Amino acid sequence: MKTIKVLTFAIILIAFTRVRPQGKLLIYMDLAQTDHLKAYGITYNALKAGGKADWLLNYRGGSFLLDYSPELANKCRIKGVAFKRLSNKEAIKLYGYVQSDEVNMDVVRLEKAPKIAVYVPPGFKPWDDAVTMVLDYAEVPYDKIWVDEVLNGKINQYDWLHLHHEDFTGQYGKFYASFRGAQWYQDRQRTYEAEAKKLGFKKVSEMEKAVVLAIKKYIARGGFLFAMCSATDTYDIALAAQNVDIVDKMYDGDAPDPNAQKKLDYSQTLAFTNFKLEMNPMVYEFSNIDIQPSEIGPEKDDYFTLFNFSAKYDPVPTMLTQDHVNVIHGFMGQTTMFRKELIKKSVTILAEREGTDQVKYIHGNYGRGTFTFYGGHDPEDYRHAVGDPPTDLSLHKNSPGYRLILNNILYPAAKKKKLKT
């Protein structure tokens, strides 16, 4: 171990003296940072431009270290991102400290900006989704794709896929009881039914089953999946219900299988098992995976805690939980949190409400890829309702809840030999 570290320091020293005469630019990510969210955009776009960055796990909130240049420093100033210039000597000392055995820290090299896609129907407003809002604010580029791109294989051009707040069961979010007369609901149903017909499916629910299988294959090939809110539990429900009709007639024209619950195949799911479906089409819920508001209690008491992982031995969950605080205010969604007893043992819990069975944030592997599920709708809008105005992220530059989303953006850029779970 000591021999390896000596060689590492020697390589760093040679690189600094021969190639990096201007030193390093440290974007610190602790409470002193002025705009945490745009800091991710600065780092991502530096990678996209062909540069490299080092993620200093657990150092000052998960800081970023990049090659210094006047141009990069100026970009930070323009975007309002705080930074510090380090000399070569200071940078080498910092590397040595972060990699030492005495601290729970490590260095992960970020090498290539991942190509990002957001799965979203055409015409949906970007403020419907926290991920698209924060990507736009951080100035991280992404493409929008939908059913056709998933089924025709275009999805495989992307490294990272976010599932917009989709209902993969084909029940249109189970908004029928409250919004069936609303124009937006009727327009959504027509859009989905037209897409299903165009692609040769008899029902939207059958189209959604094909989509979740294609995404599952994408993950198995090495894709990185991130989902929030209803796109988390409905994804697994659709996988479990591949061979059974769970959708009532107001959604797909025919009645569900009366024995649907018994015919679920939990072996096909990614994250959840042994859950019970909510078969009543008039109830705004999909299953007992989700935690109900009555179980959460008052908003003032709704906080979740990030787990503390070993940076050197568990780099993946460590990357995904980098933040400047470890206790974060909760937020609601159609799927707010996950019931711990229904999470598969193979899945890593990243954050939960201490002393409860309520889990907020999970991560797992499938094939060569990974999936990360994050409960809730908008980290800075506790009870986001249909028709509410978009969140102004310039008022939440230091949002710890939004940081967890952006950790997932940079995680696929990490040097692959570090990605061990």
C-alpha cells in the first residue's frame, strides 16, 4: 500500500511540474460555496470541453479540483461559483491529505461528461420535473426522448437516463378521480393513446410494459438510470406485471385481472418486492411501496438523513451522497418515500428518516449498469400541486436536496475502475 502511494505521489509531482504550471482550481462544496448547483455545471462543462476533474469525496462537502486557467476562473466568477486557486505545492499536499488512511476521504477522477437523456412526452412543461429544472439552471445539456427512441434503440446512445415523473402502469398517474374533466388530462390521454396506436400497441399499458423492458436492457448493457417520484415505484410495478392486466377499464378499455395481485412476478423488479397493489382506480396511489402523508406527520418534522459511507471502500454510494449537510428537509410527491421492508436486500439505502421504516433514496446494480431512485417531486417545493408555478432555483442555489440529483449527473463520469459496489 505504501509503495503504491509513493508511486502515486511521484506521478502527481511529475505531472504538476511538467504539465500543470498554473496549479489547480478548487471548487469547494461546503457551506462556504455561493452556488452549489452551478458548480456542478462548471465541472460538467469542463469535462465536456475535454478537460479532467477530480472529485474530492468527503472533502469540504465533496469538492471539485480542476486544472487552473484564467478562462475557467472567469467562468466561475460569472456564474457566481466560489473557488480558490491552489499552487502546485498546495495541490499535491491536498491530494496527499485526501488519500491518506487517516481520513474518510478519497479522490475519484472524472474523465468524460456523460451524455444525458430525459424521458418525457413531447409538449410537457420543464417545470413539471425537478431534474430538467436543475439541469437547465446548472447549464448541463440534455436531450429529450420518449417511447419511440427507447423502443428503436436510440436510448443506447446515452450514458444517463432520467425518468420524468412517468406512470409506467398506464394509468395516467391515477389522476382520473380528480382531473378526468381537465383539459390537460384529456390531452395527455390522447397523446399516449396516439403513440400506442402509432407503434402497434392495443393499449397504453402494453406500450408501457415494452418501454420498461427496453429500459431494463439499457441498464443491463451499462446504462445509468435515475428516477424520481412516481417513475420509481411504477417502473417496478410494470416489470412485475408483465404478464397480467392490472389496469381498470377507464384507463385502457377493459377490466383488470381479478387475480392480478397473485400473478405479480417480483423476480423481474429492480428495487422492490412483495408489495401490494392499490387496485381501486379512484384511489390516488399505486401500491403500498409509498409512504402516506399521515405516516410522515407535520412538515416541520419531515427530515431525512444521508448515510455515511467509506469513501475508499464504497466510492459509489459516497459519490451519490456528497452534500454540505447530512440532514435534509423532506418533500412530498406522488411517491414520497419507500417502505423499507419492501426494498430488496441487494439494494443500498442512501438516505432514510431515522427511527422509521421510511426510505428516501436508494441505489442498486443491474447487469453492467445501475439505478438510483429518489422519492418526492421537488426538493424545494414541499407540496407541489398540479398547476403550481415553477421553482425559481436562483432562490435555492445551495439546495442540499437538489445536490443529490446532480451527484447522479457526475457519477457516470467517474473512472470506471473506481466504480465498485
